[in-house]
Amino acid sequence: MSTNSRAVIEQKITSPRLSLQCEPIASNTTAIRSLDWDRSRFDIEFGLRNGTTYNSFIIQGEKTALIDSSHVKFRSTWVDALTKCIDPKTIDFLIVSHTEPDHSGLISDILDLNNDIEIVGSKVAIQFLENQIHRPFKSTAIKTGGELDLGINPSNGIHHKLDFISAPNLHWPDTIFSFDHATSILYTCDAFGLHYCTDELFDLDPDAILPDFRYYYDCLMGPNARSVLQALKRIKNLPTIQTIAVGHGPLLRHNLDLWLNNYQEWSGQRSQGEDYAAVCYISQYGFCDRLSQAIALGINKADAQVQLVDIRASDAQELSALIGDAKAVVVPTWPNKPDAELQSSIGTLLAALKPKQWVAVYEGYGKNDEPIDVVANQLRSLGQKEAFSPLRVKQSPDANTFQQFDEAGTDLGQLLNRKKNIATIKSFDGDLMKAMGRISGGLYVVTASQGDDSNKRRGAMVASWVSQASFNPPGLTVAVAKDRAIEALMQVGDRFVLNVLEENNYQHLFRQFLKRFPPGANRFEGITVMEDVAKGGPVLGDALAYLDCFVKQRLETTDHWIIYALVEHGNISNTETKTAVHHRKVGTSY
């Protein structure tokens, strides 16, 4: 089968639904898309509402290059799809955009078919692969400015030449972009992607995919906003880009300005100011990368700056500068017998710490870690202030673990921004804020839960910025601060419950859900709840009424998300009792 024809291969299993799509996207260029329709979790355990795809690409000049492979779950069908598109023996190069398993899971299978393939990737990627596939292979390490000339395709005379751009930390330290001058396609792997499974090859309906595009950015790219801006600068030096061939979701062709401008705007907002937290991790060790991303995501939610730092991959000068300039530093546990290179990097990190920095430690769960208390005591002996209590991991991280790390990051972000937020409040016009404070509202508790009983994430918060928003269908809006933990459970397609508090019976619920909880704490301890009454989450036993809601849309403001939800059903316990009302004195706080 030629690369200019199309094939769709269905995997004959009932659950999960997996399929493969092979389709030309430009001259001599074919996309192989692995469609994972039912995947509901990814990376730092953020929920997926629309599945995901894993995209790889074939480019044929005089020589042939394959860009990335696929997830190991597609082993039984992906190799068949590849061989229907092209004879694997004719593939000269395998370009590894980065080595995360969802893009590199079938590299060994490719080498089984053609052991003469030359693997092209960043220096760090080649090092990672040596430890990942445990077999010899030909390789070439490239960086920004590197080229790969595939020559002229004999069938149509088109000359394919690739330029490479280093894009570290998007979102792994080994990422590279590839640009084909013949087709003006930029291959970016995770950057600009989205978890959205569809048969549509391109971004024909931007409104449909924008919420998932933004959610993906917030979870994976936002914690690396400084690195995103550096990558965008390098992209501007390229000729006009016609298509961004992403590693996840539909390819971007019809609305490129929208997607590029979004990345520029969002990353610019997250990179303002010099104070930042350096969240360190050790690549390819335990769960360090995922756990560090969860902390970084939480810091971003609090509108604070963050920089992810790979202890293993950063050179000594860069590592020292990133740690020394940070206002807070978060450190993972490291192997109790690190290799000489990692030991040197750990020494560089510890030497770069400054007396007035906030520091914290988390368990990387690499199974042979230095005990977390030993690392914590070592940090305390250097005289730094503790940013949050050590985060301990007793078993393979699950959704609750990642939620705990996210919440710890949010607490740290609020700590970093405390002085700035106080200054902002003081700068408001007093009379204006007193007038704003006269806007009153009811008192409610929003609850939400996701996952099954063995791996359930739950959240709750007091809300007073609630309003009915539509009659038919019945709908309401809730304003949720960006740094609220429950915000992650109120994405488009999620469900939640609005518990209406009773006028003369709300103080105990108000105090319970208004107080600060340590990361990972059970917010419902001591409170009567009914778990199976509503789809969206727990119903409070002492609530006057509840409304079971489905998130339809989200509108972003500077510091809140306005959640528009359809009310699917509800009930009231007492039709004679009034809703509790909240009156404020000023508009600078709830």
C-alpha cells in the first residue's frame, strides 16, 4: 500500500476502543494516528473527557524518515499498519521527538524489523533510549541548527530537508522539533497538542477543541511557560509554517494563528515577574517527572511562577543558576546510591541553595530512594525555611497522590504570592471595594468526585458567587478561583453538586469547608454525606437542597473560572426554609 492512500485499521477488542488511521497529510508524507477512544487518565492524572491519540509520521524523499512510534498498547496493530504503509526495511531514520513511552513504546519493535535504522534525537534522548530499550542501535545526536537531508523523492522531484529545534522541557528535557522545508510542516510532539480523539485529521472546528487545547496547555505546558516562550522564539526564525503536526490530537492547519497566539499569551502571563519556584526532578527515576508536574501545576494555579528543573539533564552551570535564583526550591528524594554524574548534580544543587529560600522535599518513589527524612534533615541543616511538610508516597501514585501534590503546589504558590496579593488589595480604591462588597449572594458548598472507590478524587469548597444563568435548559454559573483544588474536577464534561445551605443550619458546614486543609486531607471527615444520590459528587446530609450539574462551558477571568453548568436533577429537603445569605463588607475578599 502506498503512502498516498488511506487505511483505517480497527483493533478487534471491545474495551477499550482502539483504532488506527493512516492518511496522507502532504506530499510524500503520511500520518499514522493511534486512536485511543476510551483513555480517561493521562500523565499527572488529569482526567480525559475525549480520549487521546498518539501520532507518528512517515516522510519519503530519496531516503525515508519515521517520526516517533506509538504506545505499547497498539503493538498488535500499529506494526501491521506501518508495514501496510511502507516496507520497514526502507526506513533510513527514526526521529525520536522525545522518549516518553507513549511516543517511543514500539521502538524495539521497529528495530526488530530493521536493525539498520539510524535513530536521530537530542543528546539526552539518545541517553534515555540506551537505558530504555537495552539493545545497541545506530544513533545521531542533534540540537538546534542540526539538519537531516532526505534528498529528492524520485516520484515527484520534491526535496525533503529537515531542520531541528531543541525544545527542552516541553514537556520532557529531551524534546526536539523537526521542520520539513518541502511541506512547511513543523513536527512538535507534545507541544501544541491536545488529548482529543477524533477521526477528523485536522483542526476544522476550533471551538470544539479549544477547551481541551487549553486544559492540555494548563496541565503539561503551563508549568514550563518559560521554556515555551524560548521555543516560540526559535520557531519565529523558520519560514512560514503551514501545519503543526502534533503528537496528540488533530493536526493544526486551519487556525495556526489562534493556537500560536494562545501559547504566546498564556505563557507570557505565566512568566511575569522574577520570583519563581524551582521544582526539581530526576528524569527517568521513579515517578519524579509526574509528581514534579503535579506540584508545578498547583503552583501555576496560584498564579505564581515555576520552573521545572531536571537534576540529571541540566548542566552544572545552568542547574546552579536556576536553583540559586529561585525563591523556593522543591527537591525529590534521590537514589541512595546515585551514579557519579547524578551525585555531582546533587552536590551542585545543594551548594546552590541560599539561606532565605523556601525548600521542600517529596518522595520520588524510585523504590531505592534515600529516606525522605534523611533528605529533609539535610535540607534543614542548611538553614532554609520549610515550604511544606515532606510529601510521602507509600505506594505507586494514584489520583489521590497527584491531587495531594497539586494541592501542596498551590499552597506554595500562595505563599510565594502573599506579599504581592496584600499589596494588590491595598492598592484598590476603598470606596469602590466597599460598594462591590454590597453585592450579596447565597451560601453553597460545591462538591465533586471522580474515579471509582479504589481511586477516587474528591473536592469541596464554599461558594457564594453562584447565579442561575438559564431557564431552558436549566443552568447556573459558579465562579471558582483558579487556585482552588476543586477546579481540576470542574472541566468541560465533568459533573459536580451544588449543595444549598440552610438559613439557620449552615455554620458547621461553613466552618468545615471554609477552613484550610493540608494537602490530601479528607474534607468530608465528620460530615454526613450521601454518596450515591447524585452523579456529580457527595450530597451533604444537612443541605437544604442539592443540584446535580454537568459542566457545559468555562469562561476565564483574571483570577477565576466562570463555570456554566446544566442542572440535570435536584431535590429539596424543606420548601419552607430559606437559603443562607452571605453579606460582605468589601469586595476584596469573599
